[in-house]
Amino acid sequence: MTAPAGPEGEGGQLTQPGASVSAGRPRFWFPFIAFMAWAVSGWPPIAHGPPSVSRTRTLVTPRMDSPATDTTASVAVDLRAMTAVWMGLDNVPAALAHRRMEEARRSRDMSESRVYGPDVMTVSDRDKGPASAEAPTYFPDHWREVGWEQKARENPLSAVMTIQEMEAAPAEDFSPEMLEAFFTKGRLLFNNHIAPRLTELLATDAKPLVVEYGCGAGRILRAVVDAGYPCAGIDISRTMLRHCARLVPEPALYPLDDAGRCALPSDSAALVYSYAVVQHISRLSNYVTAIDEMCRIVQPGGVLAAQVNCEDFAHGDLDNPDRTENFETYSLHYRAGESEPHQRHKYNEWSGVYIGYGTLQGLLAERGLTIERRYFHTRKKLRGLWIVARKAA
Ligand SMILES: C[S@@+](CC[C@H](N)C(=O)[O-])C[C@H]1O[C@@H](n2cnc3c(N)ncnc32)[C@H](O)[C@@H]1O
């Protein structure tokens, strides 16, 4: 009587005469079992997933590498992760690897030049959709892609003051009404954010040099001049500086060179301030250069007052910052106590670096400055933050 039909080697017709039944089975199953064992083993670990670096490293040395570029590791992880999904496993290294693979994929996407809605992309299931989807924007879409010299050539007033009324402003020959609105806003900014710093400094220096980093067409410098302070302006765009020279002739003006440096001497200004500038910078390395250049110019005992975009206080509590990890072209934002980012931000030429408060603190400390004060630019938008830092005397 023949054995019932079954898998090869199990009494079926393909069993070689004389071959033992047990010899065929491991040969067939071994690769599969070995693969499954490897798939759930967690090896090799992901080399470049979304970073989980130590806080110290994040604070002091911003990361400029792009994660998820190690393709060997990601192929291995992809295979393992697909197996995990196929097996329906949860809470095993393979399932974890799958989650991290998805994160790494998103990182790769973010580091490419894809356009995601306005400027913010969220990654957690809780935070679907761009954070600023509701906010109206009064600037052309391509300004997310072009530099500041180009913006200045197209519409300098709108590039500085992005309100509906300025959308149709000309490239030259601005109307008196437009200039009135422009300088009125500049005076308001001066009164609220610059004058208080000068009052503090007056105790030590009667007529300190005041420098604006990213002065544009001189909207705020006009008020500094009117208040009687010697002042200077720095900008990356020569067209902006040309408009500034015409509209506000008094200050000395300094263009930045290709390395992001200007001719102003080190330690020369009692107050360096910057408004609506660094948050437009689209590369972390350029952001660091800008901070470095501002700090270089501040004199010992002097003050840097800079408005930045920062996600770490968006919950409204200035005493308990969240945490941000900055990379060259994007950032990851973590809420207090959470190890997964709740949001990613991809920088572009309009909505640039959202700096981590810890990162900023570290950058300033490395240059001898200590943050003395921080406050929201407006309570309506808790991402705009002023930091006031003093250089060691
Ligand atoms: C929105 S405007 C603000 C101008 C001025 N602070 C004001 O509020 O009137 C931004 C200015 O920053 C300048 N800018 C952009 N990136 C810069 C950089 N990396 N260094 C210096 N200036 C920069 C632009 O050319 C532009 O004049």
C-alpha cells in the first residue's frame, strides 16, 4: 500500500527510493526558519533613522547630516519590516523596525525638494494636516523657492511687510501711502522691541552703536535714526540695501559676502537686533553663520535681541520648552516627555529654520552670550519668539 500523498519527501511520489523521510524536511524549511529568525531579531540596527541623539549633542552641535541615507541598512530593515507586517507581529524588534523604516522614508521625502502644502508637515496621527493651512498668505508661491535678492528685485516692500496692501507694490518708486504704512510699522516694532533694550543699555553707554542684522529697506532703522542713535544695517541683498540707502540715508550699510560675513568690526556694537530675518533662512549651516556674525559684532557686555521662529513654546509655557532637533534642511519637534516627533518642519526660502530653543541657547553660549529674556512676539502666534542675550563683559 502506498503512503498518502503529501508534501515532497513526506511519502509522496517524489521521495527518492531509499531517502529517509526526515532528511528532506529541514532542507526545505531551514532557509525560511532562518529568515524568520533574522526578521524578528532586530539586527542590523538602523544606522540613520530619525535621530535619538543625546540632549547634550543636540543642544550644542546642530546636526547637519541627512538621516536615512544608509541604503544597505534600510534594505535589510525594509525586508525585515515587510516580514513583520506579513506575520502580523507587534511589539517585536521587527515591528519596531517597520515603524522606524516608515519614519526614515518620510525623512528621505522631506530632504528632497517636494512641496508640502504651505510649509509644515505633521507626522503623528494626532496632527494631521499643515499647521498653518488656515493662514492667508500674501506673497507669490515661488518666493518659497527663490532667494532674497530676487524677492527684493520683484517687490521689496512686500518681501519685508507681507500684507495684502503691499502685494501689488511696485519694484521701485513707492507711493507715499505705502511708505507711510511701511515706516509706521517700523516705528511700532522699534518702540516695542528695540527701545526697551536701548533703555537698559543707557546706564552703561550714552550713545551706543546700534546694528540691525537683515535691515531690508530700513523700515526699523528709520526709527533708530529718529531716536538719535548712531546705527548701521547689514543685509544679504544688495537691492534691499540700495533701497535702504535711498529711504534712510543716515546709517552705514554693510552687505554680506558669500561667506555670510560683513566688514563691521568685531565687538563694535552695544546692541545688535534682528527682526523677521533668521526664520527665513533655509539651511541650518547658514543660520548658524548668521547667529555667529551677529554675536561677533556685539561688544562685551552688549546685547543681541533677535526674533526667531521656535516651535518649543507653542504650548504657551515659556518656562517649559519642548525639544527640537535641527537638521540642515528640516527639524523634528518633540513634545515634553515624548520620544517620537510630533511634527516635522521642512525649511524653504520663505519659511526657514525653526530653531530648537536648546540649540539656540547652545549656539549663543559657545559664543559667550547668555539668554536673559525670552518672550512671544505676539500671543496670537506662539512660534515667533524674541530672545535677548548678553555677551559676557
Ligand atoms: C522680512 S525682511 C525684514 C527686514 C527688516 N528686518 C524689517 O523688519 O524691516 C528680511 C530681510 O532679511 C534679509 N536676509 C535674509 N537672509 C539673510 C541673511 N542670511 N543674512 C542677512 N540678511 C538676510 C533679507 O534680504 C531681507 O532684507
